Amino acid sequence: MVSPQTMRAVRESGAVPNAPYLLEIKNARKEFPGVVALDDVSLQLRRGTVHALMGENGAGKSTLMKIIAGIYTPDSGSVTLRGADIRLKSPLDALENGIAMIHQELNLMPWMTVAENIWIRREPLNRFGFVNHGQLNRQTEELFARLNIDIDPEVQVSTLSVASRQMIEIAKAVSYESDVLIMDEPTSALTETEVAHLFRIIRDLRDQGKGIIYITHKMSELFDIADEFSVFRDGRYIGTHASTDVTRDEIIRMMVGREIIQMFPKEDVPIGEVVLSIKDLSLDGVFSDISFDVRAGEILGIAGLVGSGRSNVAETIFGVTPASSGTISINGQLVDISSPTVAIQNGMAFITEDRKETGCLLMLDIQENMQLAVLQDKYTRFGFVTQGKLSAVCEDMSQKLRVKTPSLDERVENLSGGNQQKVLIGRWLLTNPKILILDEPTRGIDVGAKAEIHKLVTQLVRQGVAVIMISSELPEVLGMSDRIMVMHHGRATGFLDRSEADQVKIMELAAQ
Amino acid sequence: MTTTSESLAPARVRRRKLPTELSILLVLAGIALTFELLGWIFVGQSFLLNQQRLTIMILQVSVVGIIAVGVTQVIITGGIDLSSGSVVGMTAMIAASFAQSADWARPVYPGLVGLPVFIPLLIGLAIGTLAGIINGSLISYTKIPPFIATLGMMVSARGVAKWYTKGQPVSGLTPDFTSIGYSIWPVVIFLGVALIFHIALRYTRYGKFTYAIGANPQAARVSGINIEKHLIKVYAIAGMLAGLAGLVTAARAQTAQAGMGVMYELDAIAAAVIGGTSLSGGKGRITGTVIGTIILGTMTSGFTFLRVDAYYQEIIKGMIIVAAVVADQYRQQKRKKV
């Protein structure tokens, strides 16, 4: 095992060993509490190629990328850079070894100039130890000239477009003389002209012998820019092919591949009246013209890639971000859902996507977490909480949901993901909802807890609750839903009935 | 959900945990015993076995304690209130001007002397509450950080206190008014409001929502809590308590001066934080704050008892405040690792 420092010294001396691959990952494995994110994954990156990583959300692309960029260290497996084994300990370590990552959410400091951003930590100094701004800007201009980028080095980053910021990130990566560049969906916020410019730069870099790892969800880009691609699924490596060899359909099949195991306790329950009816719902700049009905006893699945606007639709229906136009009716009555409070009064419940950010009160105990929503209008007398009754109800609920904990005094922070999710579900079931919105109800929780949650949802629809379920896991959407709405770029691109839906059809509607 | 078959599991025992105040109580005991020991060594008498000293000690910190009860609630929501010291000065001045007796030579309002005592009291509470409502509304509706909103109020309220009589003290207060600062009444008021808000935080919806907002505002919002309205309530209560503190201060001194309450906001924050309230929100108790207040009082009283120079007192006090918080952070991290 060669230390990063030695590697750097070797690289700086110019004596780069003649390895067949620029970067090679062998049998990498990474586990997080409760989930195996990567299992026995390998990847080989050649010099002078653009190598695309493909896969559904949660396939393991991001984890792999973070391992390459030094953000995670693999539990087992090896990383070989230019023929030598290395072990990266931090992103800085990776950067100094010539591996640069261009993040999806850009990491620039908006109040500093372009040049200051690029050379941060490496500013040229004059002999008094002050930053030499003339030299700093000259250096930046030279760098931009090499990359055909036309941005004023002295302008503040906050005034620039997303596309320009992306260019700056790329220039920054190049300024480290990196030869492994990782790009995570770089085109997601760019216009077509900007994409064309970006691709020109990427091709230049490729022709200079750099290796580029390119993550994308867009099929068209794969054929445009990538030389090779690797497919991942459920944290496993599926295969690597040249992008000229395959058709779009073949790739989709590789991505979704697996047989759907019937692990979903879907039951046929009588479907009742329309409970929730959404017409032409829009939120400016986020999604537009969403219309659908959900009936009592029905599960409407919403599929789509991350960023397609699925969660935003849910938040708008629940009043977290009230709609800019369109209508919401409940039981045939038009309602103005201006805040979550109104939504709750109308019998809605919303289990949000991010348990930690918008769900749990991590530092408080289970009891306090579970009783939060129901306290709005029940279990109080003259402002005082009728704690005895409420505790008994929470205790009941937590046993019914099989929350694994010694007592309700346990802090939610100390529970596993699955148990935290159960507490949140309990919070909403106490309000006896008529409409239940679930956003990624089983993300990051183990198989056993997943099955329990699915069973619970099934019980609820049997009792006539109308359910909207957003999920990135296609098997879950397919297994649980009566109908599926697929979204892409803030629009509904299609509705599929349970009988006709399959993974390929969903992916086609979702990736377009 | 009506199934019962699954609830056959044995009922869980609600485990009794050691109160979180225990550790801070031990700190108080430690500090008190240290003074006791040093007292016998250097002064030749007992620190604790002197009822008069203990009474004065609590009397001295009651005003800060009243403020700290409000500030604790603000900090639990994840906010801060820097304005309370200035609000003390402002309410003291304004309320006192309505509490002047008829035989005083130069009252602020010559036509309004010898009013019944409830008028200045209500005016004081109302002005404090108003200051709090302004703080809360600024924070809720303009989304500026609590630090800035209350910093503005801190400067302006002090300005109002000075402008009100162009810097002149307001004296000649009626005996009815000064009686609320007489004897141990300040202590009674302090412990009274502490008890009321201890109950409010623990047993009412108001309290539950206060903790929820501090622990995770987004989750609280999604759960249907009107965060804006609730924050205004919390800041209004903090303002009202600062107003009450202003009344007590003026009554105790039998006069009101524009400079009253300077730095009280920081002592109150210190008392809350020493008592285990987390500045990042979601955690804190009034009982802890009461103990924190008494720790501040014990330090001042103990140093005076040992005849420690006033300059050294401040230096050491600052260090003890920081040490208490460092110890608390350390304790929390240790708990997380388990």
C-alpha cells in the first residue's frame, strides 16, 4: 500500500507508472447501518475516456463516486490509481492525488471572486505574505484560455449563472492538474447551448488524456458524450459496455433487470369514492399542471427521478409550499390548503421524505415525537395536555407498530431508521387521517421493517384511507400501487394502471 | 386501527431516569461547599450557616432569575433574546412615572400622581409584552435572525429609557408600588413565575410546541404547528417577564433610572445555559435555570464573603460560565456515543 503522499511525489516527479487503467476499483463494499450501499463493485477507468455510471436512484452510483473522491472509505476492496494501491482519507487527499469531484450542488463561495474561488488555499503570495491579486487573476485567465471559458476572473460568483459556476468548478478541478474528474449530473440545470459548451470542454479534457467519470440519468447524453458505461443496480455492479454497442432498451433492461419478487402484500380492496381531487396544480418554476384523483382504498404511486418534482407536489398538496395555481378538492369540496394546519384539519397526513430533516425531533423522546400532530386539536383541556390518556394511546400505537424500544422515554435519535419511521407513521395514524401521503416511506430501512410498513399501508387502505405513495424504488411502486403517475421535469408524463405498468415503461416515462 | 391481537406484548415499564438537573445541582453543591471550606480557612466563619447571607444572595439574583425564566423559553425555541436588560430599564422608567406619590416635588406627570398601584403594574407588563411582540413579529415575518431583531430592541429600548425623562431618574414612588420589591417579595415573584412556566413548559400544549419548534422547526411546521404565531407568543412572554423584572427593580430601588438592567440579558442567558438549556434549541428546563440563577448568586455572594476583589470576581465568573457550558457539551457528546 502506497501512501497518498508518496503517490503525489511520484506523480509530481513525472515518473508515472505505466498502468493499463488510470483508476481501478476492485470488489469494493460499503455498508451503512442497516443497508449495504455497495456490494462487490468494480470499475475500470481508462485514460482519455468518458465513462458513464448508470443506474436507478439508490443503485450505488453516489456511494461509489464518494469512495473515489475520498469522502467515504470502503469497508473492503481496493482502489488502484495509476497502477498503485492507495487509500484516500479525505477529499483533500483525493484532490492532491489528482482526483477531483464536481458536485451536483456546487461548492463555491458566492461572495468571493471567481479567481479567489479557484485558487483558495493556494493563492499566490507576494514577499510580504499578502495575496498577489494581479498574479491570481493572470493565472485564472491562463487557465480559462486553456479550457475555452470566457468568464471575468474578478467578478463575484454570486452574480453568475449556474452554467458559469459549473465551468468554474471544472476549471478549479483542472487547476489541480487532476486527471480523474468526477461529474455528478452536470447538465441537470443547464440549457441546451450550455450543455453543448460543457460537452466541448469535456471532449477537450478527454483528448488531453484525462479520465472522466460521468453520472447521468439521461440516455441521450450517454450516447452523446460517453465512450463506455457501467451499470449498477441495488449496490451491485452489473456490467461495462462501450456505448456504441448497445441500444437504449438494452440499457434500461440492465438498469431495472431483476425479477419482481412478490414481497408486497397487495390486496384487492374495494375502491370507493374520490376523496382527493387535484386539478391543474402548479408551483411556479417547480411543477405545473398536475391533475389526478385518489379514491378511498386506492394507492396512487408517484414515480420519477429525484428532482422530477414528486416531493414538491406532495408538499404543495399538504400546504407546506402552497400552490401558485390549480385547485384541491376533498370529498368534492374545494379547499384552500394554505398551511399544513389546514391540511391536517382536512384529514390529511404527510410522512415526509427526509426523516431527519423534516420528520423527527431527534433530541426528544418517542412520546413527544409521536404526540406532536395529534396535539393540534385533541388531548388537551384548558391548554393542559391530558398526558395520561395521551401516553396510553401512544403506548398502544407503538406496540401496534412494533417499535423496538425499551420505553417511550427513549430519544428518537437512538432508534434505527425503521423504528424512527414507525414513530413518524404513528404520529400521523393518531390523527386518524383520511388521506395519507407517503414520501419514500421505506428509504434506508431494512427489509424486515420495510415489509411491516407495507403491510401497515395495506391495512390502512382496507379501512378506506386514500394513499399517495412516492417512491424511488420501482419494485415498491409497482408492488403497492393501484395506479402510477410518472413525473419528469415537473410534469406528469403519464399514468399507468397496475395491470399495464412495468419497470421499463416507468423508466421510459421518467427519463424520456 | 382497531386490531387488538398485536397488543398482547407485556406493557413496557416507563423507566425513571435521573433528573437532568442532578448534575447541575452537584455543581451548585460543589461551589457552595468550596466557599464553605474557604470561609473557614480564610474568614473563620461559615458561608452557608448564615440565613441573612443566603436571603440576600437569592434576593440579588431574583431579578435576573425572572428574566431568565423568559429567556429560557426563547432559547428552547432555538432563539435568543438580547433585549431583556434594556426592557428592564425601559419599563422601570415608564412604569415608575405612573407610580409617583402626590407629595413628591417634581413628578413626570403632575396630573397623574397617587394612582392606584395596579395602573403602573399593568403598564409595565404591557410595555414589556409589547417589546416582546415586536421582537417576535420581526423574527417571524421578516425572517431576520433573533440575534439581530433583539439586538435592535436592546439598543432602542435603552434609548427609550434615556429619552423618556432625558436621563433624569424617576423617584418618589408610592409605598404600594415599592412594596413589591420589599423584603423577600422579589424572591417570591421569581419562584412564582418559575413555577408557572415550569408547569406551562411541561404540561401544556404551549410547552410541547415550544420544544418541538426548537428541536426541528420543519418537522414542527409539517406537523401543523403555526410556528410564526407561536414564536410571537414565546417572545411576548419573555418581554412580559422582562417588564416584570423592571417593575421589581424599580420597586426595590424605590426609584427608576435609565441605566437599570444593563447586562442583565447576559446574566439571564448565562443562568439558562448553566442550567442545561441548549443554545441550539429543543432542550432546557426551568428548574435548571433556577439552579443556574442560584449558582450565579452563590458566586457573587461567595466572592464578596471571601472579600475577593471585584475585578477578579468578574474574571472568574466569566471562566466559570464557559467551563459550565464546556462540561455540558462534553456530557452530551459522551451520551451520544453510547
